[in-house]
Amino acid sequence: MRLDFPYYPAKVLCRALGVSHSGFYDWLHAKPSVRLQEDARLKVLITAVHRQTQETYGVPRIKRELAAQGHEVGRDRIRRLRQELNLRCKQRRKFIATTNSRHDLPVAENLLE
């Protein structure tokens, strides 16, 4: 086995970090917590809402949409999960007419022609 960095046994690393090696292996093989499982389920729901709404809904509207589907979730949790998923809403700008061609004001003559 060729590694470009030094190899240290797990027992040595655990001793250096002040944790038991049996506790490390328990943590390594443990099932995901209930919160992590729920976050994974919410990520799927948030992604679905994001795509269904043409990627235009922000956190408050996603929160309302999930509540309408029967999933009560806090806005900070939705914000954190959206950041983890790298989801950003498209911001559509309102068209603003900056020129008014229908006026009775005098028009300057074309000096350059």
C-alpha cells in the first residue's frame, strides 16, 4: 500500500486525541442519528419544491409550501439544508421602462447626422 502521507494506526491516533479506540470504532460503525436521517428526507423534499417552483422560491415560501404538504420545518433549518445542497433561487427582475417615447417635449436636433 503506497500512501503519500504518513500512516498511523487507529490506536495511536485515538490515544493522541484522548478517545478510546473502542469508542472510535463504535462511532465509525454507528447508524446515522434520527436528525441526520430526517435531514436527508428534508433535503429531498426541499429539492423537489425548489425544482417544482422553477427555482424561484426562497426560504419563507419553501417553508409555507412544506407546511402545506404537512411538514413543519423551521426556517433556519431550511436555510442550512439549502446551503448544504447549494440551492439558490433565481431572482427575476421586474421590467422597468426607462424611456418614454410618447411625450410632447421638444426633441433636440441631430447635430452629427
